[in-house]
Amino acid sequence: MSSGRRLLICGAAGSGKTTLLNAAAGIIPRLVRPEVFSGNIDFDDRPVRSIPTDKWFGVVSIVTQNVEDQLWDLSVEDLIAFPLENRSVEKHQIRERIKALLSSLELSDLRGRRVLTLSGGERRMVAIAAALAAAPRLLVLDEPTIGLDPAARQRLVRILQKLHAEIPALLISEQDPASVSEVVDEIALLQSGTLSPAAPKAALLDQEAVWIDAGVLPPRRRRAIRQSTLQLTTLLSVSGLKTRLTRTDGRAVLENINFNIRAGEIIGLIGRNGAGKTTLFQSILGLVKIASGSLVIGGQDAAGWTPARRARSIAYLPQNMRRVLFNMTLLQEVTFAITASTSIAKDPTVIDRAKGFLAKYGLAGFEEANPFALSSRQQALLGLACADAAGSPIAILDEPLLARDLQGRRMLDLFLDDAALAGRAVMLISHDLELVAEAASRVLVLDQGYIAFDGPTDEAWQSKSYQMLQWPKPSFQPSMEASHALS
């Protein structure tokens, strides 16, 4: 890679994008040593292996896909200062650099906050600020738009354009090429361990077949709307919910939250980073205590229910599945979902059922694999298998990583279709507006601590509440058939 180059690498989940970027950034093999490693990596026509480790990591900065791995319980300012302090930069220069970065990245409102109290999108933006702090010559971003709301994505693109002169070389991996196309010049597709020659972005964006061959949803395609299978039975009713958790100005993060979820519904929950989406589902799951309000699950008052009891009625799939995996094998994870017992299943019927759900979501042959050895996509598929196996009336999917990967999206559509047909319901929390537009029959807009809009999906984008977000409308071109996108 050379100075002045801005390259985007796209490919299906599990294609090796993260491995390639880690190698380009020097994490492989300097910090992570694989059993087999060969070939050369050059930067500005100089072999990277000839550059001492301390000097190389002064040249490159990386923000990983799992940004949590790069964060500590520090203040925002301390996290950004960390790479500068490592380089013995004078304190007054550090203060000036932090001030400039917070201003240019539009993060000044986060001054004084602890990083681990921020929303997922806010954390990612702070991690990017820390990566930019030491003015790297090569900036590597692995799936940088994950968890960012549309406004934050636009802000990231605007910032990278503004800092063009400060970032001599930029290497990005992304499943959604349209989101970062304005800051790259070339695109290369990674498939079956082989990277295609880089091509000008304009030559690839409209070639639908090229993207399908690479296992990625084409960035510009016609989409179809999922048919609704709404039933009358109310599965979840939230009334007057107010959280104990407050913002810095003393206001409750959520106040007077009211909505119902009915059988067969796929509901999209959208809102700005920091709007309280995470707090809402944690309140529903009983993971944070509420100040007031009621929660009715399956017609029963759930106020006294433990989180474990609520989990039998509400399956939760986080963006990072590592947060909820704890068994030694995939088979044990699914049998736990079926039985709610930590004992190793002995019943052949249970075992066969568990194997059936793994096969349904493309994980046949992985029964004895360790869940933590899976790729992020495979872990997400395991989450779908567990939620399906549990048969929970409601599932909450938080920013699923499967939406842009072709095979993963088929599995996500399969889960959504089967859940709706079985009279279950899904709450889909996502900043991917095109996914919400395709999948959801109803949209909730969370803003300023309350539900600002609750109505049909096709009305959401025209609503005053959505317009207040100042987000672009999803680039949604409905096809003639009302069906799911990849049938």
C-alpha cells in the first residue's frame, strides 16, 4: 500500500477481511502469530517486516470491528490521550490535540464522560478519534459503520474527507460499500481467500452480478417488502416505563414509554446513537431497574420476574454474541436454549432437535466446535439457531451483522419469516434503514427519551419525528412482488 491510496475491501462475512486488515496493520504476525504466515507486505515500497515494531505502530493506527477490544474504563479525553502519552508528547500538545479532535469529530458533548458509559456508536467514534490522535500515515478501519446511526455515518464520511490531508493512506473493510464510497477511490473484492485487483469504485458499484458472486448484497438493487402476518394476540405490553438511569442533566434516559408487540410482527426500532435503545431493551429484559411503569409479557405482569424468567419469553441476540455465549460447544449452546439446563443433554430427542436447528442455519458439522472459535457471522447464525430452538415468543435482535452478507441475510430472512408464521414477534434494532424498510411492518422512532413515532413502516419515513432526526430516507426501491428480499 502506498501513500495517497484509499482502498475499500469488501467481501462476505468470514471471507477473511479482518485477517487481511490485521496483517496489513501488523497485528499479524507481530502481536498474533499464526502457525503459517508467508508473503510480503510493503508500505511505500518498503517491507513492513523491516520496520521495527515500535516504529511501525507509530506509522499505522487500526480501529477493529470489535471496538470493545480497544476500549478501557477511561474518560473520553484519557482514551484519546493514551497513544500520545505513549509517544511522550508534551502535555500542552496533548490537550490541544484532544481539543482539535473532539471539535473536528463533533464529539465535544462527550467531554468528561467515561467511555464505557457511551452508546455503541459513540464508543466507535471515540475509538476513531484515538486512532487519529497520533496522526498515522496509514489508517485501517474494519467495518467502521457498525453501530453508527445514519447521521454519525455521514459525519464519519465528512470527517474523513476533511482530514484527507492528515491521512496519507486509508484502508477500509466494509460490507456496505455505499456508506463509505465517498472517501475511497478503489474497491477490491475478497472471495475464497483471493483478493481481486482493485478497480475504480465507479466501475463496480452498479455491477450487481459481481457483488452477488462475492457473497455480498449489491449496493444498488431493487428490494422487496416482506408480507405482514400480524395477529391479534399481544405478546408484550410496555406502559409508562421510566428508567432510574438518568442523563447528565438529570433527565431520565427513558420516560413514559408506551408500546405493544403483537404476534407475527417484525418491529423496527430506530433512533440516534445514545437515544436509549440499549436501555430500553435492557429494561424489558430486567437487566436494569426501572423507576416506574409496567411490563406485561404473555398477559402476565412481569414486574417480579427475574431476568432468567424473562429470558425464557424474550430471546436476546446482541451485536457481539460473545457477550452471551458460555458453553463449550455449539451443541451445548443450542441444547441449553431448548432445556434451560446447564447440564449436558443426554436425551437423544433433544440432541437431534439441537442438531436440526444448527443445520437449519448452516452450522451442520460444527456441533462440537467451540463457539468462541467461530467467525462473527457464524456466532450470529448460532444466535439465530438458539433463539429459534428456544421458541421464545419474542426475539430482540440488536444490530445483526448478517444484514449485508448474502448468505447471512438469507438466514436472517429465514428466521424472520419462520418467527412470523409461528406467531412469534421480533424487535429489530438497527441503523441499517434499508434492512428496516424491507423487514419491518412497523417502526418505532425513539427520540428524546420517548417513543416519538409508532406506526406502519411506509409512513415512518414521512413522519415529522423521522424528519427531526435529519437522516436521509432509505434508498428503497420496492419490487413488484411483496415478499422478502432474497426469496
